[in-house]
Amino acid sequence: MQLRQLRVVLCAAAMALTGASAHAADSWCAQGKTVHFAGITWESGSFATEVLRQILEKGYGCKTDVVPGSTAATETALAHNDVQVWAEQWTGRSEITAKAVASGTVKLVGDTLPGGTKEGWFVPEYVVKGDPTRGIKPVAAGLVSVTDLPKYKSVFADDEEPDKGRFLNCPTGWDCERVNTRLLKVLKLDASYTNFHPGTGAALDAAIASAYQRGAPIVFYYWGPAALMAKYKFVELKMPAYNDACWKTLRDESSTSQCASSYMVSHVTVGVSTPFYEADPQLMTMLGKVKFPMDFLSSTILEMSTKKVDGSAMATQFLRTHPEMWKQWVPADVASKVQASLAGA
């Protein structure tokens, strides 16, 4: 009886190994197919893309490349399986991806930014609390909420319209610019604040940095993860609670009646084409474990921007210096291959 049981166990094990090998042979990379990554242009997206791409190449033996193009173009390519991986998808922010997920052509994997993104209206901490080390006294100690802003319009006086404060919005055409413009009206702040638009994202950053370095008061929209979030101390102003219906009216171009809501917290995921998702469950398991804490990611973006380091070099540096993070995502044999490739680089 014991011999028979042993034979059954050995037979089952052999079948399991055979099945696993056959399944591995059917995987995307084992078939020699290239994994095409979307070429994301912003720092955090570029960094995440290169970390995942290098792990796939060095640890799993995949062939990879990066496909350049606009966000809309590469998200459309993902939906058509011309691109297999979009490394930093902010949920709820892309109509193209939302439709692709609903139709079943794209899958969202993991939750790469624990706690989700941060967006809102901010002031430098010294505006509210002062900064004794810089000799700065608080000029708006009672400023807590966006509803307090009319009382402090003189603190944030606009150079061109000094009887109003200045709110520093996003550049024209950005999704956040439209939301902020509507919020100013809904919150009845357009009567006491001008709606100032910088020309570019770099100009937005420059205006905030300039004010901060001078210790000047400024109220502005911003988001995280981002370099300035790591570089400076900001205080987020309280907004009305998040309301899904109101949020949709703030984003909907055709809406004629908006209501107030704080910004939606987006979860950051990895977007993958459904054929790739179905062909490589082992890789999907790995992608589901990827995590980049907010403070770490903001500091990484800051280093990339100040030292002019591109996503590829930053990813290699990350793999070398933070094995305690990425080794949690992959099996031991994969980790060994990645480690060996770094040692030989």
C-alpha cells in the first residue's frame, strides 16, 4: 500500500512539473515575443517603466523595448496590444484606459503607490507656521481650509490686480486646470482671487520654488509624488469631502452645473494588455507586488530632476541600492539573476 501511494505521489508531482513547464513554454517571453513598454515622459513614470523593464530583461530573460509617443497614442496602443505594459496608470484619469478596461482589452495590475496619489491646493508651511530659522513670521496662522482664503486675499495679493489674491493654477489645457477653474467658481473664490495660469509645468515649478526661496506667500495647486514635495514643506488646505458625483461634474466638459469636491485619490497601477496578462501569470504575480512608497518616489523624482538622471540610469541605481525593496517582488532565482547582471554591468 505504501509503495502504491508513493508511486501516485511521484506521478502527480511529475504531471505537475510537466504542466508547469508546458505553461512556462507558452508564456509571452518564452515564445520570444518582445514586451513593448509605453515610453512615459514624466520622471516617476519613466523610472517605474525602466525598473520593470530591467527586471523583465535581467531576471526573466524577456526581450523588451520602449515605444515613444503621446499618452493618448500609447494608451490606445495598449488597448490594441501593440504595447503590452503601461507602468504608471493613475486610475480614474484616462477615458481611453477606462474604456479599454471596460471592454476587456486592458487589465490593471497591482497598487504600486500605497495610499494613492495626492492632489490639492497648498501653501508653504511658513505661511501658516512661520519659520524661525529663516526669520519668517506666519502671515496666515488661521488658514486651514480653502473657505478661509477670502480672508487672506491681501496676503496672496496679485501683482496685476492687488485688490485680489492670486491662485496659481495648472497650465492651460491640463485636466487639473479645468478642475481648479471650476472649483474657484463653485467655491465662490473667483470674486476674491485671480486664476493665474503658468505657461508650462516647468513654469509652475519655477514659480513655486521662487516664492519658497524668497519666503513669499503663495497659494497653488500641486500633486504628489513630485520632486517639490520632497524638497519643500507644504501645507494642504482642506477642501469639501470627496463626492463622486460632484467630481464627475468638475471633470465633465459638457457639465453645466458643478458642485464642490476634493480631488479624487487615484490608485497607481500597471496597465497591461489582456493577451499579455493571460499569457504570463508569473509576471502578473510579480507586477502585483510592486510598491514604491510616496516619500521614496518623491525623493527619487527630486534626484532625477536636480542631477539630470534619466529613468534608465535611476532604475539601475535603484536595483543596486535597494534590493530590500525589489527582492520582495520576485522569486529568489529571479533576484539572483538580476543581482548577477548588476554585478557584471
